[in-house]
Amino acid sequence: MLVIKNLHANIDGKEILKGLSLTINKGEIHAIMGPNGSGKSTLSSVITGHPAFEVTHGTIEFNGTDLLELAPEERANEGIFLSFQYPVEIPGVSMVNFMRSAINEQRKYRNEPAISATDFLRLMREKKELVEMDSKLTNRAVNEGFSGGEKKKNEIFQMAMLEPKLAILDETDSGLDIDALRIVANGVNKLKSPENATVVITHYQRLLDYITPDFVHVLYDGKIVKSGGKELALELEARGYDWIKQEVEA
Amino acid sequence: MEQQYIDLYKAHRGMIKEHAAAVMNASRDEAFARFARLGFPTTKIENYKYTELKPSLEVDYGLNFRRLDFPVDPYQAFQCDVPGIDSFLYFVVNDGFYPETDDRNKELPEGVIICSMKEASEKYPELVATYYGKQSGKKDDGLVAFNGAFAQDGFFMYVPKNVELPRPVQLINIMRSDVDFMANSHDLIIIEENAKAQLLVCDHTQDDVRFLANRVTEVFVGEYATYDHYKLENTHNRMTNLMTLLIDQQASSNVISNVITLHNGVTRNTIEVALNGKHCETEVCGMVIADKNQTVDNFTSVLHNMPECHSDELFKYVLDDVSKGAFTGRLFVEKDAQKTRAYQTNRNILLHPSAKMRTKPQLEIFADDVKCSHGATIGQLDDNALFYMRSRGIPYNEARLLLMNAFMADVLEYIRIFALRDRMKMLVEKRLRGELSKCEGCVICQ
Ligand SMILES: Nc1ncnc2c1ncn2[C@@H]1O[C@H](COP(=O)(O)OP(=O)(O)OP(=O)(O)O)[C@@H](O)[C@H]1O
Ligand SMILES: [Mg+2]
């Protein structure tokens, strides 16, 4: 589904990704771990097409199309979704307007007619229940004044609305209490199918207790330096990153 | 520039007076003397330093001292942008009040008078004389003085004590001429004690010539009265629109003024609200959407002359291309105006690096027990918000539009006529999409 080869990317002339390769097939769950500043969020930004990052080398293919040729909105409509590490507040733009625009753009992209008002409301209700999201939140402006945990839940709500093929969750577990963590993980698991794939970026094993990864990767200094099964996450939790750094530098 | 008009006045003084509302003649020579002394405002004058009016004033405009009718029936010919608002509807063509009014205007409550200044000063000379010039007559302002010398007529509205208008009044100013043309008008609006009225003024241009309108509107709002003044400009870019709106508020009155520039050429709005009694409330708002080489200058003054009044001011601008915006927020609090609460906000978005905005809060506070705040920002659309929306599949242009509409939304909250608020939301969105000048039929743009 997603094939990244030898990816190099800069921001402000500074190289952050330094030859990263990764292949994700449909039906798989990948966890990406790694120390602060290693480039995990940069990888998500580059996949989703953030204009601040410049790709200097390498390729990203998504279901056979050259992703780097597409605008961020086209990538989204091809089925890529990012749950932001730091979701953005958009004062004045209501959640309802925002979601309706997003849904209708997706439908337009697929040559489908705009969603009817009743279908839209039904969809909103269904997905709110899935992530146990309070209607108080969906009646407000996008993320405005939401708590850290509410913002994360809202990301998963949007993911449920848009049903992406590839979802990247960038530290969606950070700042969540135990209940919220369970709800978010349940949401992700319910949306899981053999047709889609999930990338979970996290620092903690605790999320992986709920969402079982097929693969665990360590991103360090702009590259994937180690990959393994779910037991790698347990090992990282127990031993930290120093041994990996030593392996890399050796 | 001035000399031409000074000579014109001297040559046609008799004719101007002969065709003018009598009450307006009483102070005409005095206004002329002031104009002769002051001249037109230039950028050297502090209050006009942001907007160069010279190119607009240099044009050789025709004037209509003889008050000849222009061949147009606005009720037939004109489709305003704000139809479907259930209102009492009136037209002013250039500076003449259009006499054929709507049958429904007969439903005005008893005692309410809406007519031309000329008619009002013939039928109710004392009423008109009590108010005319009481605010404008003292202004040391070249444009107001010019208006006092040359304006012959205007719109008159009187709502007596305790009367509430069942519908808003809509006044449509249409500029209509085959040659470059100048209109001067003086409007007088009197809302007596405990009365309630809403006025929507729409400015339009009909023909593809250069126009200049120099309008002075004096509003008197009595004790416990409520008044809304909405002004919507949707003119073409060969229009110079100079407006002076002077509002006198008496104790416990409540006023909203909301001045919206959707499409224009060169616009200068001077808005002054004087709180002349205790417990007044006033909301002074406005928005500007400008592009190409449009210019909009809003110069506002809120004068807290009495204690315990509350003013809120909010102006927002979205400027694209090489357009220019200016905002001055003068806030004056008299020594004895204790317990004043006054808040002012001006926010601006520049969509293009060549667009220019100048903003200036001007606080003159002489009382000590006051709560005042002011804030001004000039920025771009939030890139992070744009990317966030795009990452959800919303295309760049749509995302920008959502942000701009959101940016303007709170100014539209200051419209207390719900049908008008909805209509304005739509017009703002159309304007931001760049569709307004193409579809509305009344805007002729180069
Ligand atoms: N806008 C920017 N300008 C300059 N440097 C940046 C910018 N954004 C990120 N970086 C740098 O890129 C590097 C990688 O950052 P990134 O956010 O991808 O790390 P991360 O692995 O997600 O870290 P964390 O675990 O803390 O979220 C860091 O050194 C960071 O300082
Ligand atoms: Mg990160």
C-alpha cells in the first residue's frame, strides 16, 4: 500500500529524514518508536504533504501513485489520514461545517454526489458514539478550547468520519487518561479492516497493549534503524534507546 | 482644486439655494466660508493622513444644482443585493429622494415621517431646524463643510416618542449618470425617546462613469431609544464614497452601527458616536473586503462624554492584491465620564504581500475610573490551520474561504436583523469567492 524508499527531507535547509525506507501493506499495523526529535512527526508531515518540508531524495508510492506529486488535499482524498500530534485550533470554523466540507470534498473526489443533511447528521451521530465523543464538542469550533485529551479524541472522531485507507496516529496516546486511551484504542480497533492499514507513532507500550502491532520500527536520526515484532516494543520499554544508539554508532 | 468649487459656489449661490431645502440654506454661507478656509482634506491633515483623496477630487464632475430628474425608475430598474428583507423601501438617486414610494410604505406607524429633506423642511420646518447641523455644523472638516455648502437635499426620517417601527427601513442610494458626476446629500435621522428603529443603507453604482458621493448623516437618538444603522457599500471601483456618520446618543440609549464595505473604489467613512447621557450602550462595527486597487479608510471616534456608558468597537479587514486599508479608533473619555467601559478591536488579514493596512488606536482618557482595552493585529491566514484542513481533504481555496468567513463571522453577529445577517453571510462568502462583481448585476467593474 505505502512504499517509501530512501527518503530524504529538509526543513529550512536542515536535513531531518536521512534515507528512510518503509513498506506497509494493507491489513497491517505498524508501530514507530524512537527518541524525541528523531523525525517521527517529520515523517508524518512529509507523507501528508506539509509544504514546509522539502523532499530532496527518494520516493513515496501509495497504491501505485506517486504521492509526492499530489497536494495535501489530494493525498487525503486518496485515503491518507494523520492524527496530529498537536491538533490545530480553528476559531470560527464549526466542527459541523468543517466535517461537512471534508466529507463532501472526499465525495466530490470520488465523483459521488454531496451528502444529504440527514445522512450527514446520522453519520456524525454514529461516529460520535463510536469514540464516545460529547455533542458539546462537535457543536463548537474546531478544537477551540478543547483540552489536550479532547483534541486527541476529536482526531479519532475525524478519522472515523473519513474512513481512511492509511491512518497515521502521531502520539495520539499522549495526554490521554486511562479511559480515554481505551476509548481511542477501541475506536481504532473497530475501524480496522483487512483493507486498511495503521501506523501508530508512540513512546509507550501501554497503547500497544490495546492496539497490537504487526511490526515495530525504531526511527533514529532520520532513518529506520531497527524493525521487529511486537516484542521489540517491550524491549524498548525495558531498556530505553541507548543500546540502539550504540548499535547504530558501532 | 478648491478654487474651482469656490468659484462655482459664488457663481451659482442663488440657484443652489433656490432648489434646496430651506432649512439647509440657513447655514449654507457659513459652511461655504468654512470650506473656503479649510479646503479639501489632504494627507497632511492628521485625520486624513492615510488616504489620498486628491486624484478623486481632481476629476471634473457634473453637479445637478437645478435638481433635474434623472430618467430612472429604481423600483423597476433596480435589484438590490439585499432583496427579500421585509422593509420600508426608499431610493435616493444621486442626491435626490425618489418620490414614488412603495405602497407598503403607507403602513408606517402614525407620526413616523420619512421623506426628502426638502419636503420635511417645508412641512415641519421647526422640527428640522431643531436638529439640522447640530452635529455637523461644528465640525472643522473640509468634507463636512463642503457638504454644508453644496448639499441641497437628503433623506429625512423621524420616529416619534415611544414608537417602534415594525420593519426595518431600507434606503438605497444609487449613483446614476451618463457623465462623471458628484452627489452631495445631507440626511437627518431623529429617533425620539424610547422609540425603536432600524435603518439599512445600501450604496450602489449604476453606470460606468466616475462618481463621487459626499454624504453627511446626522442621527439623534433619544433617551431609552434603540437604533440600528447598517451601511452596506457595494459600488464599482470608479466610485469615491465619502461618508460622515454622526450619532448623538442620549441617556440609556442603545445603538449599533455596522459599516460594511463589500466592494468599492475609494472609500472614506468618518463615524463619530457621542455618548451624551449616562448609561448609553453603543456598538461600533465594520468590515472591509478589498482587492485590486481599492482603498478603504474608516476613521472612528467614540466620545464618552458622560459617566457609566459602554462602548464596544470591532473592525475587521481582509485585503488582497494592492488594496489599501486604514483604521483609526479614536476613543475619548471625558474627565467626568467615570465608570466608562470601552473596548476596541481591529483585526486585519493581508492575503497578498502588496496589500497595505494602517491601523491606529488613539486613546484620550481623562477619567480615572475606567475599563478600556484596545487591540490591533495585522496578519496572514493561519498556515497551520490551512494545512490541517487540507489534510482532511479540503482544497486550499476552500480552506482559505472557510478561514476568511470565520474571520468575518463575529462582525456579522452585530446585525440584529436576522434575515439581513443571513443575506450578508452569503454576500460575504460570494465576495470572498470573487463572484460578487460578476453576478449581482449592479456592479460594473473594469
Ligand atoms: N519547523 C521546524 N524548523 C526547524 N526544525 C524543525 C522544525 N520542525 C521540526 N524540526 C526539527 O526536526 C527534528 C525532528 O522533529 P520531529 O518533530 O520530526 O521529531 P519527533 O521524532 O516527532 O519527536 P517527538 O518524539 O518529540 O515528537 C527535530 O530536531 C526538530 O527540532
Ligand atoms: Mg513528534
